[in-house]
Amino acid sequence: MSDTSHKINTRIVLGCIGFCIFAGLLTVGTFNDKSISDTLYSPENVFCRSFGVIGPMPLFFVLALFFGALVQRSFAMKNAARIPVGVFLILMTLGVSFFGARTFTSSDCLDTVIPSVRGSIPLMIPITLLVFVPVAFAGYRLAAKNDDEKLVRRILMLLIAVTAAYAAQEIIKDTMHRPRYRTAIKGFEGVGFLPWYERFTGYTKELPDTLGVLKTEFSSFPSGHSMMSMTSFITFPALAWLIPALRGKEVLLSVCGAVYSVTVMFTRVVMGAHYLSDTAFSGAVMLLVSVIYMILLKKTYKEDK
């Protein structure tokens, strides 16, 4: 067995262990969500508020980096498709970068520290152009120095894994409409604590405006911050594809990604944005997707022999 395959096996084992831990935490949250949130809730905690701002950001930096690499590979193609494919990927890079800027300025990120920046186009455009686009350009330059013939395939596999988890999260959110803890304790009529497995049937499109809250206050289950931060378990090691100094450190990078994600999850509960079951479910789903992804990724290295 090659050293790379051995390291992927180690990461698969870690992913399985993590999945079991989060499945256990989901069980704990199922029976103790409210009491845990009652105990931990501290909306003015500066550390937790700061982590709420940066929580999803590593994912978008990695996405920008890899989209830049895809742009480089597209222009290196030897056929007529190189131009249209390259233009398409440039547009995708800008789109992902803008989405990252939009997420950064959203109601649960920068807007919690600097009110009224949510949805600010004048702020999102500079962040897109001055922060994420340079990261994409760095990915372009790094890919130009990379001779991995399967780089595009591996990046696409990573993107599919992340997209699948994100899509599942959004579908469930739009189906369950679970009120966040910080909203449930405000005493609104008909809006209170609800277990994660029960759909909030009282939700209507007009309800947030009627109560004077954002519609995202009914998006507690599952946790988007937790899902996006847990992608670090597979995106951090993937950086080694482009950055030579990180090669051989994939297991450590996975552990760092997991530690970062758990920290983000804890802060989300403390801030009243999510219950333990919200974060545990997201962690379990993302790790399950990660394990499947790594099993498939391992096959690409076996083909290199």
C-alpha cells in the first residue's frame, strides 16, 4: 500500500469515528437540546461572535483557490473548447467569490458585528475583487506549476462532495423551518422550542415579517455554519494538491479541519443560533459524505500506479 493510500485510509477511519461521535451527540441533543441551550446561551460572548463571522469562510477561500486552478487547466487544453470552458469557469469563479462575500456579510456573519451590512452590494463587490479573486489567481499560478494529470478530476470530486452536502442542507432547512433558540425564547405566540425531527407547521412566508425577524430565524435545522466548516475535514488536506509544503501532512490537516469545525459548532450553540442536534446532524452528514468521497479519491491514486 502506498503512503498516500495509507494516509487516506487513516482519514477514512477518523471520518468514521467522527461520524459515530456526532451520531451520539445527535442522540444527546434529541433529548437535551433545550436544557443544553439554556445552560450555554451567551449572545454577547465576543469569542463566539467572532467565530460566527469567520465560520464558513475557509470553505470559500478553498473553493476560490481550486476554481482558479480549474481556469488554468481549461486554458491549457489543446482543443477549441478551451476558450468557452475557460470563460465559463471564470464566471463560475466570480460567482463563487461573490457568494462567499455575500455569506461573509450575511445576518449570521459580519452583520452580527457591524449591523446593516447584510446584502450590501457596495461591500460585497470589493470583498469579491480584493479578497477572493486574488486567491483564485493564486490557484491559477499554483496549478501552472503542478504536473498532476488527475488534478481536475480530484478537484471536481471535491466540489461534487461539498455541493451534495450543501444541497441536502438547504433542502432540509427549507422543509423543517425549525425556529432558532434565540427566537424560540422571545415568547412569540405559536413559536417555541421544537425537536429537530418535527417540522414547524406554523411557518408561512409572511410569518417572519409579522414577527419582525429575518426568515433565516426559521432555519435552525440543520446548521449551515457547521456543515460548511466541517468541509474543512476534506478541503484542508486537498490544499496539498497545490501547495507542495503541505504534502505528507494530510492527516494533520484533516484533524485541524475537524478541530476548527467543532469550535465553530460550539460557538453556534452558545450564540443561540443552533441547538446541539442541529450542529451534530450537520457534522454527521458532512463526515458521511467525506468518507464516501475519500473512498472514491483513493481509487484515483491506485490508478497512478
